[in-house]
Amino acid sequence: MNTRGNCQLNVSVRTAGEYITATVAIKISENGESSIVVTTFKE
């Protein structure tokens, strides 16, 4: 759980000499609807 109360997972790998991180966050609202956000960035 992150500071906003969402389930979050970060995965970092090194490829071709650079670090790449993928982040997946899952948010479930009070009425049961869910949102999934996937972000990828180079460090």
C-alpha cells in the first residue's frame, strides 16, 4: 500500500546499461469500481 492507500508495485531492471522502472497502481473506489494505472520511466 502506498501513502494514498492504493496497492502499488514498482519493478526496476537494468537493460542496455540503463535502469527502467515500471509502476502499477490499483485503486478501488468506495462503490467497487477499480482503476489500474501503469507507468514506465527511465531513471
